[in-house]
Amino acid sequence: MALFVRHPAGDAPKLAHRAARIEDRLHRFLSRRARRHGHVTTIVAYTGYGDTHRVRILARVLLVKEPRQGSRAERRQRGEHVRGWRAFLSVPVSDARVTITIGGRSCTVHPDRGGVVDHTLAIDLDPGWHTATLSTQAATKTWPAPVFVVDPRADFGIVSDVDDTVMVTALPRPFLAAWNTFVVDEHARVPTPGIAVMLERLVAEHAGGPVVYVSTGAWNVAPAVTRFLSRNLYPPGPLLLTDWGPTHDRFFRSGTEHKRQSLERLHEEFPQMRWLLLGDDGQHDEQTYDEFALRHPDNVAAVAIRQLSPSEAVLAGRRKKTPRRTVRSHVPWVAAP
């Protein structure tokens, strides 16, 4: 069955990209095969966020095989000795009905074609941490999802990149990045020195504000990244990732566009917030943050860029330069190794 994409009223539906249609057929085949082999519907709940009148719930629905108690698979499910490639073997579920319950209110939503649940729910909640409960008709258990409600008086928040900013992944180096992502045990990942302490101090000085981690990585790695952040004492906060693979209009999703859209959405959701934008000069963070600061100069408190070493810059295919020379906005801009 062909996949069509809805467009605004008055526009005819547009046939999805050929790669997306092929991917959907593959997912349907893998889903039927997984169910025949006893895989069950599972929800991987992510950290959500919102204000006192609405919250954004994030999760992913997958088909997984229930591990035997005490088995190696069960230890991996708890996050013990997990190698990255295993996160990419799961089969997404797009035809499930997911019920979200929080603050005494419930609603039922459907995942997207990649199994991702991204739903905004209108509700009145007090500032601080809350817990949403997610469930499906196909499973008897429920899954808790932490949700951070931003204090309406807060006017300072942090947006941080992940790869080569809070963790050293050598992402600009394709082969080493692939090794770190798919092969290395997640416990071998190294935190960037000093960043966790800096973020904790900023959070302590600006209580009630959000810390949002934005990455071009796939939702598959969200549990591993969340465990990494917790294990290395980074402030808790929502993780905004993307779904790798084809979209309705292109062969492969744009990571840079994902970051731009995430920043714009945060600006719309928290128009009073002034953001500290934290990233590195290994990809496009400088350009993305500078463009956001040009559009919304009153909503950027500062930009902080971690500079790659000369060898990292060369391997990334970039000349070592002073980021300040490329900056067009007039917000405070700091760069250091």
C-alpha cells in the first residue's frame, strides 16, 4: 500500500519518497516476522517537558523479545554491557494505540511511521518533576515517563549538543564514530571534562529552568545516552533526537535541520526564555546557533562552543579557525578547548 503525506487544506496528497515506501515495506515484513517469533509490543519512554499548561510526551513503540530472567539479554535490558549495534535491531511499531495518563487525564495517540510518540497534551500541572504513564492494548504492563514542568518564573535555560560536547564520540571522524556508536560498550564512552560541573552550577544558579539535550543521533540510542548522562552526573532533562532514514520528501533526514527546528520549537514554547546554547565546532553548531541568535537576539543569553583539537579538526575535514570570525550576531560568544 502506498504511503501518502497529508498537506495543508487545498493541497493534494503527495506520494512519499520512494525510499520511505521501501522502508515501510521492510518494517511491515520485519514486524510480521518478529511477532511470529514471539516478540511483544514495548514502549521505551523518554523524558518529556512542558510548562504549567501543556506537556510534551516522548516515547517509542517497539517489538522486542522478552528476555528470560537472569539471562544475558535481561542484563543488557538493564543497561549492563550494552554494545551500540543492539539498539538498531529493534522493530518499530506504527499501528499501536498508546494511552498517555498524567495528572488524572488520559488520551490515546498513534506513533509515527518510525514508532515515535511525540504528543503535546494540554493539562495544568505544578512546576517540577512529574510522571506520565504510558500503556498499549497489546501489553498488560505500563511504562513511566518522567516529565519536567518548567517554572513560569524561569527565564534562563540551557540547550546542549551531545556528541563531542557532553561526551567524546569523535563524531566528525566517520569510521571512529561508527566504531563508538555500534561497537564500543556504552560504559566506555568518555564524558567531556568539566561540562557536567559547569551545567550543575548553572542549574543551581537558575532554579526551575530547563536543560534540553539536542542531538542529530537516532532515537535508538536515547536509552544509552540517558544512562550516560545520569552515570556522569549531568543535570536531567529531555533528549531531543531524530529518526534516522528517509522522510516523505528526501532520502535521508537532515541533522542540521532537526536542530534548527528544535530550537525554533523551544522558542515558541518558552518565548520568555533566554537560552545558553552549548555546542562544538566539529559540525554545524556555530552556524545553527548564530542563525538562531540573529533571529531571536533577546532569547540567547550566550553561546559556548567547545573547540576541537587541531587533529580532530583536520580529521573532520575542517581548518582550525577562530569561531568568533564567523559570528554575525552580537550575543556573548565564548569558545575554548
